[in-house]
Amino acid sequence: MKNRKSEVRYCQPLSNGQALHIYFWREKQSISKRIVYVWNVGIIITDTRKKANNWKNHSLKGKKDMSTGECGLEGLKKAIDIILQFRYRLKRNEYLFVVFDDEKRKNAYRWLERYGFMEFHKDGQFQAYGTFNPIYWDWAAAE
């Protein structure tokens, strides 16, 4: 796991010899006329760290890539566990967004709603599933 102030990386081995790589990176955004920090999530399953880093450094900047991970539900289960743990690290003015590239991933990420994730829209379009630290749920409801 690599930690920086605005970037965190997790790497979990899978039973098929590949590894689950999860990247979290923070950006400043304006949401509902407030400045907040948004943590974005990038998930990839590959056989080498070099391929994962190459994907993160190039594909997350707008260029889409083919899905090639072959781990079944094992990778998804480990990913949700890491994402749910990570949200407890969020501060009061921080959100966690899980963005999707296509309808297939949008439908797969819908299960996040079971864990308190909400739909976030921008200009009337559904952009991401998002959440904040559950410790602050009472605080957010009061605003």
C-alpha cells in the first residue's frame, strides 16, 4: 500500500495468480456550491504491478482500456471490502466517488447503494456513486 497525502494504493493478491490494484486519489471540486475534496477510485486486476501503474497513469486520463481481469467474484468482494474500509478515513468535507465508464460497470456498481452510496448527478446526468464517512451521516442530514 502506497500512501501520499492525495493518493493511496492497495494491492491484494488473488487466487488465480493475478492481483487486485485499487487506486484512490483526491481532487478539489465544487459540489452544491461548496468546495469539497473528492476521492476517486480506480480498480484494475492484472498480473503485474507495471501493467497496473501504466493503466493508472494513462487510462484514467480519458483513454479507455479493455477489461482483461479474470478472477470472478473474488476481486469484486475484495474491492468492496477495501472501499468500505477506506470511507472511514474521509474527513468531514470529503466524498468518495466510484465512477463508471459504461453501462456494464454502472449496473455492477449499483450494489454500492446497499452500503449507503448515493447517486451523484451533474448537470442532470448521473455521474457516479458516492458516499462520505458514515461517522458524519447525522451531520450531513442536518445540512
